[in-house]
Amino acid sequence: MNTYRILLLFIILFIDSGVFATLNHQSTENDSIKQNNQLLYVYLDCDRCDFNYIRQEITYVNYVRDPNQADIHVFVTDEHTGDGGRMFEFSFIGRDQFSGTSFERNHTISRNATDDDERKELATVLEQGLAAYMLQTNEGDSFSVSYSKTTEPLNGKKTHDPWNNWVFEAYLGRVELEMESNQSEFNSRWGLFADRVTEDWKIRIRPYFNFGQKKIQTSENEEPVVSTVFRSGLDSYAIKSLGDHWSAGVFGTYLTNNSRNIKHEFDIQPGIEYSLLPYEEATRRSFTIQYQVGYAFADYFRETVYSKTQESLLKHKLRGDIDIQQPWGNIEAGFLGSHYFHDIERSRFEFYGQISVRIIEGLSLSFQTDYSIVRDQLSLPKGGATLEEVLLQQRELATSYDFSTMIAITYLFGSKYANIVNTRF
């Protein structure tokens, strides 16, 4: 009985405190605040921006937590450039009294830029875009405009490039060592990217190496259990542009992986792709269909469940992808279907989807699901897996499907301001 009394008291205090009324009249309150405050209300929608730095450097606007509360919605996406840098696309979207005043601006940041260089350049582009709106307010008189000319005109001359657009990146991605009194684990991965990107060609050669070892001492009188897993190979492709909607390419791979019973696997597949929208719109919207057909040779460590120690294979696959990134959220979805020509039942079908949408002010919904029908595990070794192989992940297990899903709903309410910076702890 005391529990119900406490719950009733909490509800009365909740309503009496005005919180319930605040939620129902939030938009009215926001409008009155705007009328009494001449500063712009800005919602910054940028995954790679340093928000603390920007709020400290650009202090003449109010940052808000939801686009529906903003005068200006700044939507930023980015993609890699051919030389290893990043191209950022800024969309300045006017709302309320600035409705109809929207524009876009691209800015490229060098591959040699530090994190500090990047955040400074992004803040500068943001400030330049906001100036167009600030000049329409009472604060416009506080702005001055300057122009700095830093380079000589090229006059149509091409810049000499001794590397001919090739970019190389060697990496030692991760070396981990964990030790306890009765067990230890070591993991490492390293490799090389060699890329060449021009308007007509996209080429990659990527060798990679992964090695891991785990030792477990089960008893002082016994030898430790040792599990060694390695996965190394080569990914490569050469893709030719065939206009605004078509491209063609050749894809080649090599793989050795003891946990999948693959001693050597060589694969070469030519393919073609059609884009429903022009490729230049791919940073925000893309709808593509790809088809590949090719030849593979596989050599196995152990005899497979199909009584093979090596085999030559022909296969093809069809893939479709949708990728939409917009101020209201993003959608990614697609499918993949493939099978081997020697046995049509040796196939795989994959479906995936991810959506994140801002429904109303403060309310967001995210949903993700992946489902695969698996019937193409040709490298599975003959015989059952031991408990040791299963626990140490030394062997791929047979399965007929993979499935995962996730849903998340978030509701954010309260103060609309996001101006304060506090980096303690």
C-alpha cells in the first residue's frame, strides 16, 4: 500500500512542477524565447565535427539539440578523396524566417591534416556559411569580410604529379597482448593500401595479414592448449567509369584462412554496375545494382564434407544497395544473391536494412536487421568439430542462416540549449 502512495505522490509532484505542461506547450515556449533572443538557433548535424571546439570558437549563435528548434540546420556528410583526404559537403538549410534560404558548399581537407587542422577548417567553413544568415539579423553589422588569395591561377595548366595519382598507406593496425597467470592471447594485423583514383579509374591493391594465438594452461602437469588462427590475403579491383550511371570493373582476391579450412583460394570476377541516380549524388543518395560473374580455385587443408581437397568453381552474384543520408535521418538497405553454377543449391541470399529517423521534435527511431540464408559453405571440413575447436574458434561451424536485429527509440526533452562546454573528467 505504501508503494501506491509513493507512486501517487510522485505523479502529483510531476504534474504540479509544470513538467507535464512544459511538454505539451514546448513549441509555444520555444517561439516566445526566439522572439526575445536575436541570436540564431543552429542545429549542427555532423558526425566528424568537434562540438566542444566549435561551441568555444563560434559563440554568437545558440546551439540547439533538435533540428525542429533551429533557424539553421547544418547537415554535413563526408567521403574519402582519391589522395587519401576527405571531402566534406555542407548543406545550410534555412527554417522558419529563413525558409527558402538554403545552399551547399564542399570543402576538401588534405590527408596530411592533423585532427586540430581538420576541426579548425570545419569550424571556418561553418562560420562562413552562418555569415550569410547573420547578415540578415541585427548582428550583421558586427561582421567584416576579407579575402585572402593564397595561390597563383593555373591558367589551364595541369599540375605535374610524379606519383600519377597513386596513394600508398602501410598500416600496423593492431597489436594486442593480454596475459594472465594461466593464459595469454596475442593478436596482430597489418597490411598495405595502394590506391589510384581519377575521374575515369578507381584502382586498389590491398595485401593484408592477420595472426592470432591463444595459450591456456589447464593444469600444471599438462601442456598448454594452443590455438593459432591466421587469415591473410589480397583484395584488388580496377573499376572504369562509363558515364554518369554505368561502371565496369574486375575484382580479384586471394585468401588463406585456417579457421575456414582454406589453404589457398584465388577468385577473379568481372562485373558491371548501374546507378539509378548520377554518381555525383552518391554522397547523399544512391541506388545501385551490381552483377559479377567469375572463376575461383580453392585448395583446402582438410577434406571437405563434399569429399574435396581442391576444386575449380564458377559462380555469379547480384547485389542491390540503397543509401540515403538526409537531414531527417538515414536509410541503408540492400540484398545479395549468389550461387555456384555446378550446383544451384549451393547458394547464399542476404538481406539487410538500417533506418534512423527523427519522427518529431526530440523523438528518434532506429531499426536494423540482417538476415542470410547460407547454403554455400563448401570449405567445411569433414567430421565433427571438437569442443576445443568450437570454444577457441578454430573452425567454422555449419549453419543454414544468420540473423540479427536491433531497435532503439530515444526521446530527448528539457532545455533546448546546447551551448555549454564542460570537459571535466
